[in-house]
Amino acid sequence: MADARGTTGGLVRRLRDAGVQQVLRLQGTGAWRLWTACATGLVRIEPFDRAMTLAAQAFTSIVPVLIVAAAFGPSHRGPGDALADTVGLSPEARASLEGSVPSGADVSSSIGVAGILVALITATSYSRALERMYAKIWEVERPGLRSAWRWLATIGAVVAAVALLRITREATAGGTWSGLADAAVEVLVWTAVWTFVPWVLLQHEVPARVLVCGGLLSAVALAVLAAVGGIYLPLALEAGARQFGVLGMTFAYIGWLFALSFAVVVASVVGRACALDDGRLGRVVRGEPLSDWHDTAD
């Protein structure tokens, strides 16, 4: 019995020593450094709280602007019709949505130039939330109020991207390769948007070349979620409409906005970790050796 215990104890010690040696070897690899940087960045940014803030701001800021844009669009369809067609809702869920969202004629007749300006100014709360997130991720100071036009530029970029993607889907609908074409355009558009947004919000404190990695990761994540959302979102909205009416649809849509926001937050953190990596990956992302801004960011 004593010999068996001694043999077991020796085996446990050898396995423990082997595990420690393996961890020590991994700590010197680029993959370990990248993983550590990503984990540290996520803990520091608090992604769940940050994503919920962005989702709430998007729902109260971006969605009203999209409603106004749909009302004044060339098709003159109501915002409810536009959202129902985009998501692919059933007639029952469509009726619930149309009953809660004003028609295009009502919106266009009740909102004037002053109302549009107020909607745009209110929408900048989403831009300010993004600015706080990117400033914390990249560890730079937030710009002052003197360049508040950056907030409007951010809203314009996001709304224009949503409109462009919708036009693209309508143009390629029914085609043989429509799914792949839509995904490719979506990745290109969102890469441009999520590279431009932090670049303009941080007043060029971080080079655009360095931001491309985070923009590309955000775009790929959003494209994957868009494909998943084509199946999940109609089911979630219809289930919410059956159980709680418009309130249930609201909860489902905010939950989906949270998923999209969480993807952007995580992709931005991973993009920074890749950009500041000291190995080959970092050199590829930066396209050049570490510069002065790297030292100030850390």
C-alpha cells in the first residue's frame, strides 16, 4: 500500500512539473502574449457593461434617426414596413410593429427641419459612448468639445452604412451568389466604418493603419451575426410579439443590439492587442516598427 501511494505521489509530481514547464514555455510565445493582452484589455474595458451602454444608446439614438430617414426615403414606405421587410417578419409580427411605429406620412408631416436637427443632436449620445470606449481601449485622452462635428460624422457614417447595405441587399436579391455578395459588401463597408469611427473620434491620435485590424475584426463579427440574425431575429421578434406585444419586440431588439455591440467591443480590444504585439503579427498590422504613439499609449 505504501509503495502504491509513493508511486501515485511521484506520478502526480511529475505531471505537475510537466504542466508547469509547459506553461512556462507557452508564456514565451506570441500566442500567449496576445492572449494575455486580450484578456487584460477585456477586463479593463468591462465589455458587458460597455456593450449594454452602446446598445441602449443605439436604440435611443440611432433607431430614431433611421425611422426619420426611412420616412423621408425615396420609396416613402413607413419605417415599420422597412424594418419588417429587412428582418423578414410574419404578418402577425408585422402588424404589431406597424401599430407601434408611426407611418412614413405621419413622420414626414410631423417632423420639420428643427425636429431633424434635434434628432441628430440627440443621436450624438451614441457617438460619445463610442468615444469613451475607444479612448479607454487605446488609453488616450478624449478630445474636447471644440470638435463636436466628429459626433455627427460618426452618426452619418453608421446610418449611411446601414442604408447602403439595405440597398445592396435589395439589388442582389434573388441572385445566384447574392448571399456571398452581400457578405463581401458587408465586410468591406463595416471595415471602412469601424476604421473611420475611432480614427475620427480620437482626432487621429491613433493611426488609421493601426485601426484597420480592429475594423476588420468588427466587420467579420458583424457579418457573421447578420447571417445568424437572419434566422434568429425574426423568431425572437415574433415570439416577443406573441407574448408581450410591442414591449416583447423591444426587449428582443435591444438584446440583439447588445450582441452587435458586444462584438464591436471585443473586436476593438483584440484589434488593439494585435496592433501592439511585439511579434510578427504586430509588425504586419502596423506595417512599420513601433512608433512614438505606441509608447504614449502604454
